[in-house]
Amino acid sequence: MGPLRLLAASCLLAVSRCKTVRYRTDEEGAPGTVIGTLADEMPVKAPGEMSFRLMRQFSNSSLVRVREEDGQLSIGEAGLDRERLCGQAPQCVLAFDVVSCWRERYRLVHVELEVRDINDNAPRFPRAQMTLEVSESAAPGTRLPLEVAVDEDVGSNSIQSFQVSLNSHFGVEAQTRADGARCADLVLLQELDRERQPSYTLELVAKDGGSPARSGTATVHVRVLDANDNSPTFARGSVTVELPEDAPPGSLLLDLDADDPDEGPNGEVVYAFGSQVPPEARRLFRLDPRSGRLTLEAAVDYERTRTYELDVRAQDRGASPRAATCTVIVRLADVNDNAPRISISALRGAGSAAGVAYVSEAAASESFVALVSASDRDSGANGQVRCSLRGHDHFALQRAYEDSYMIVTTAALDRERIPEYNLTVVAEDLGSPPFKTVRQYTVRVSDENDNAPLFAKPLYEVAVPENNPPGAYITTVVARDPDLGHNGKVTYRLLETQVMGAPISTYVSVDPATGAIYALRTFNYEILKQLDLRIQATDGGSPQLSSSTLVKVRMVDQNDNPPVIIHPVLTNGSVEIGVSSKTSRDSLVAQIKARDADDGANAELTFAFLEEPQQDLFTINPSTGDIVLRGDLSEDLGQLFKVILTVTDNGRPPLATTATVNFLVTATAPSSIQEVAKPSSWEGKALQWDIPLIVIIVLAGSCTLLLVAIITIATTCNRRKKGNEIKNSTSLKEQIDISHLEKGRQEDSSPRGNMFEQGFAAAPSFGKETAPPVAIWKGHSFNTISGRESEKFSGKDSGKGDSDFNDSDSDISGDALKKELITHMQNGLWACTAECKILGHSDRCWSPSCGRANPHPSPHPSAPLSTFCKSTSLPRDPLRRDNFYQAQLPKTVGLQSVYEKVLHRDFDRTITLLSPPRPARLPDLQEIGVPLYPAPSTRYLGPQTDTTEKV
């Protein structure tokens, strides 16, 4: 059977946000059968934006289903059985509530579904076999009550008629009881004769009014008894009794009295309930079988059953007992004995706990929160209920329909201010005295992401000492979000900016969970004095809300930079200042300028002399660095006064820089003004050079020199290989007298001047003068190196007292060194071989040079004179080995290095050699190490013709 929608009421009551809709459907419909669509009843036709939910109070949701999208009502899995839902009630209405939501507006829809009866049940008798007794003397018209047939259907589908099988003595007559049920009596049509027919068997049929009609049958056995002339009689055939529902058990309702004029047993009357009295009435009422007193056995309830009909039968005790029937109708009177009941239902799925409703803090005013249903089982004024709401003015109670109310919001809600409301619902009836019911109800405000994280301070200022290790903790920023769950979970991140051309994320890092800030590099106060970073805090809501704060990290200077003397310019930690011997006492002779890269007290400098000069000739101002002459220098011309200057800052701990200051007394006339050494323009510019650029230039120059050295070595090896081939092919007869080489060197050296003076002359400044190439002896050939590389070869003492040479501090000219070197190279160690490094020196190493007279005649004829240039190899005797022994030769390496430096001009021309008396060779110089000769720490400043020139 398909559902039929008969009526859709637009609105039952003119109340706020409530609509009543009625539907009708037949029972026993198939599950899923559509009853109606609530969206069609809404004033706003926007199905795609609306949603419908069944209220929780409708406990048996398996009967009716509501589709959320459009509110379509359909029969549930359990189906609709009218008899099971409403029993014998003439009308079966299934009521429930649905909440519709459209754009955060909630509307309550009250649905009343009438389940119509169908003829799905046939009449049936309590027993299939019934037995009746009737006296043969019974007069025609005597009625014999039959057991009531039952049909669970109502209305026209219930029992409408009775039929009895065809016979001549009995007929059937239908009657309607006070409770509306249909029953039948067997009516005697003519007198009986027990002797002719002692019993009758009849078939009784009960039919309903359905289409098609259904019926039920039972067999009635009638037994004919012997006659009893008089039957008991009641004064009234029907009696009505009023009974208040609060009457106590044992109360007397009625005292029945039936009169039988017969005597003896035929006149003794006993009372009993008739067969049509239901078991519920038998439990509530008691009938005394002898006295006929009708009393209350148990408490009755007006709200359950308002009327009871009792059939009382009086029968004599004769052999053929005769009986009479009296109908007693008991009507209950209502009293106010029930307090109102309150049922509060929240939106389905909104809250998990009973007695708690949830509403979003973003809900608009007059939003639906919960449905309050009040009921009273009493009737009349006793059953009329009034409801009120107490607790907070943010909520109000609005009537929805009949005794149902809605809890709605009256103002905007804020969970962060008031997260929970405790409301009180009071229901009171109109009885006398009235009954009142109080119900506590909790409304909790659900969180919305309506608060952005808030930092404890809008600006954080932190001081961090410089030279911190990477990973050092700086500070922690804290932001609070009053929202709950993900809406209140705060994460931190660093907003990217550029600091000195680099992302700020390379300087610091932020813990996203705690807001702790850590340094990623070591900070230098001299480079970066303050670091400004912005931290953003974001919550986990949707959409996310965020805020930011500024963190100023101020670097605290540490005393990590020693003072630097910028004027006068130091050379290897020392400076030489010329002072005229004519300078007057208390005159300013020099000014020391220094600076410290630190700041504050760490950069405040103090000047002092560690060693006071003799006779306190010079003093220095501790604050300005001015050096003043305190003595007379007229008798100290040419003298050199050495003092140790220290410059100390005021840091904790203090750092200091020392330098050696040499005061040279000169004959220059003193200046008319105070002479203070000032840095030249190029020196000042040099201090401003970019350090990375200088490093790049130095690296590029080093790579270029390395490449040139590799090419030079490769070329030298190639030439050496070719020289070996020529030497092997040349006859050993061609010998060269080395004495001519020495003689030519001596002759050649005289017009050139002192080589040592040339070799030890101060090197010109870079970029202005190019040093001439230098030729050096490499074992068996001469090679040319650049002038700058030749400066690496030096004969200066290391300062440790392990040299035979004169110290450069005491012998500036180096004449003693040059004389000893020339004598040594002319007289000894000229014939050393490569084996000397491993086996030690032999006698040949200390033998005279080949330039001396040869006492042994040569076995070979005199060889003609030959010439060779720098690349010519000296002849060797590879077949001869001398006896070697260990020898301790101090400063041999130093001698050799000086030899390589000072003799480079002797090989720029062709040299004539004489053959020696026997094969010999020069020392293999390529196997001797060359130490680096550092520049002297003092510089000689000669007299200047210009008296205004500054030291």
C-alpha cells in the first residue's frame, strides 16, 4: 500500500520558530515508503542549503526515518503496526519533532503522523468451544450471554455483526458495550423441552466491517436443564458508581441484593462476575459471593482507565439453577495526584551526556538550543502546566506548541567569558493544591576560532653577549590563545627578512612548539650590534588566526679585540723614530695612535712604556699617546734607544698590544712645530680595505705563483734531461780548470762593488720597482729565479744564538758575514756531492779549490779552453768515489743560501774554465734547504735634508 498524504498544515500555533505538520498513512506499509517531505512545507525553498534532524526525544527512530537533506519522512525498518502502537484507541497519532537548519537558523517542526487502521486482523473468540446451560422452563426471549469476540482492528474494521447456525430455538443478537466493544447474546426464540432435545450445538460467526470482511467462528454447546420456577431478580438492571481515583483499597462501592422467591436451595443466591468481566477489573474489584458486596481491591488510576463495566451474575442453588445479571458501571473521578513531568531534548548529536546541551558561541540571537516538553497525567485544570526558565538572561523560553517550549538564545555568546550556563526549568500545574517540578539543565558553549594568539609582550628586548656558541639559547616568546583544542594550539615561526644580505633564518631559529629562540651562528658585536626579528604565532583553527611580536636582540660587547697601533706603521712589531739631537727638552717627538674595535670601556686605551729608557729620556702620555722628550740628546748623536710600548684597553680582562719603539738620534734640525707622525693617505686607505677582497687577491696571486713554479720546474727538468744526454756523449778529455772560474769571478766582482751591499739593500716598495732575475747554481747547472724569490734567501740570524754570523741587530752592514762566506766558498766545501747528505763529508769536500797549482801531471793532454753559460754543466767523474766520514758543519745551509743570493751577477756572462787536475764537482745545491729570511725589526732612518719631513 502506498502512503497517501492527506493534510499538510502550514502552522499549528502562531509561535516563534515552530511549525506543526500533519500526515496520514496506512499501517503495515513497507519500510522506506515515503510519507512526505518537510522541505515542501518550509517557507524558504532552498533544499540544498537546509538540513533536518530528528529530535532525541523520539526514542524509537526505527519507526520513522528523516532524510537530512530535504526532511523526507519514510517508514523505518520496524514498520508501523497500529495495533502495537495504539492498541484499541480509536485514533492512533505518532508525534515527534524535527529541527530544520538554514543558514545557522534553527526552526522546530512538530510532526503528527496519523496511522490509519487497515483490516489486517480477523475476529476471534477467546475459546473455540463454549458451553451454555439453560433451564427448560426458560421463557422465550431469555438471553444467554456469549463470550466476547476480540478484533484488534478498530472502527469499521472491528466486529460489526454476529451470526448463528440455522436452528429453530436460538438466535443471536449483537450489543455495544459501554467501552465500545461489540458483544453477542444467545436469545431463546421458543420454549425448550429437555425431554425432546436435551442439548443443542450451534456455530457462532463474528464478522468485521472491513473490505474484504474477515470473520471468526466458535462452537456453542447448549445444555437444557431441568426447570427452576423462579429466577433471582435485581432491583435495577444497571447501576453506576462514582469512585475517586485516590480511594484507598477496601473501599465499598456497592452492596448488591438479588431476590429469589423460591425456597431452599432454589432461593439461595450466590454472586459472581460474569464471563465478560476482563481480568484487569477482576484484579481491581472484589465481589463477595454470598453478600454481594462490591469493594475496591487495589488502587485505581484515572489516567490509565476512567470507566470499568462489571457484569454481576446472581444465581440460585437449585437443581436447575436460575440466574439474573446486573451491570455495574464504575466511573473514576480525577484528583490532582500527579506532578508535571519535564522532558528536555537537545539537538540530536549535539551533546553526548544527558542533561547537557551544546550551542556554538557563533550562534545568532534566538537560535534554538533545546526542546522542553511538559506533561501532566491529570485532566482538566490538574493537567494544565505552565513552564518558566531561570538562570541567565542570555536564554529564554518560547512556547512551541501545546505544552512544549523552546530554549532559545537572547544575546551573543562568548565561550571565553562564560563557557557554561546552569539553567532551571520549572513546571507547575493548575490543580489545587498545585504540583511543581524543577529540572536543572546545563548549556555548554562550544568553541569557535574567534581569538587570535596574543603575545605576553608586544616587544621583547634581549641582550646577548657576543661570541656566543652556535645553538645558544636567546629567549622564549609566549603567546596565549583562549580558544580550546586545535583552535587554541599555538605554533611559532620566524618571519623571513634580510639581514646584511642573508636570510634571518640563517641567524636564529625558533622552536615551533615552545617559542624558544636559538642562535644559529656566533654573533660579533663589531659587525652586527642589533638583530630585529619578528615572530608570528598561529593557532590551529580554520581559518587560522595569527599575530606577531618584535624581538630585538642586542649584542653585548665583549673585550675580544686587542688594541691596534695604527700610527706610526709597525714593521714586524717595531718602529723606528728619528729624533733630532737638537730637540729641546719637553718637546713632542712623536704621537702614538691606536684604536680598539670594541666599544665602551673595552675601547678606552692606556699607553705606557714597559721599560723606561735610560735616564728617563722619553715619557708617554697614558691617555693621548704623545711621546715627550725629557732629557738632552746633544751628546747622543747616532745612538739608538729601544723601549717597549704597550697599549692596554680597560676591558675585563684587559687586552694589550706591545711594540718595540727605537728612537734614533739624528743630526737633523728639529722642526719649528711639534712633529707628530701621521699615517699617509695610502696607509689610511689600506685600513679601509675590504678584508674578503684582500683574501681573494692573495689567493689568486698564490695560485698564479704556483702555476709559474710548476711550469718552471717542468722546464728545468726538461733541460736537465737534455744536459745529461750531452754530458754522456762528451769526451772526458775535455776538462775545465775551475781556477779560471774563480779568478774570473774575482776579477769580475771588483768593478761591481760590494755584492752584499746590493743583496741586502732594502727591497723597493711593491708595484714600483722590478727586481732583476737571479742566477743560482743547482748542482750541475745554473738556473734563473725572480728577484722576489731571491729575497727569501737570507743570512740573518734566527735570534736564538746558534749562528756563527754576526747578529743583524749589532752588525747592520753584514760585512763580516760576506767576508767569511767568500773565504769559505773559495777554500772549502766546494766539491761536496749528493752522498754528503747521507754518508757525511769526505776529505775532498775540504780540499783546496781546483784553482791551486796541480803537483801531479795530468795523464791527458792539455785540453783547449772552452766557454759555458749558465746552463753549462761541469764535468764529473762518475767512476771515482772518495772515502767519506761524518762532519759537523754549523750553518752550512745558511752559507749555501747566502752563496746562492750574492753570486747571481757573476753568471750573466760567458766564463772561461780550465780543466782541473782530476775530475771534480761543485756541491749539489738543489738538495740543501733554504730558510726564510724575515725582514729586520728596526729600520735605519738617515738624516733628512728636509726638516719638515715627518717621522
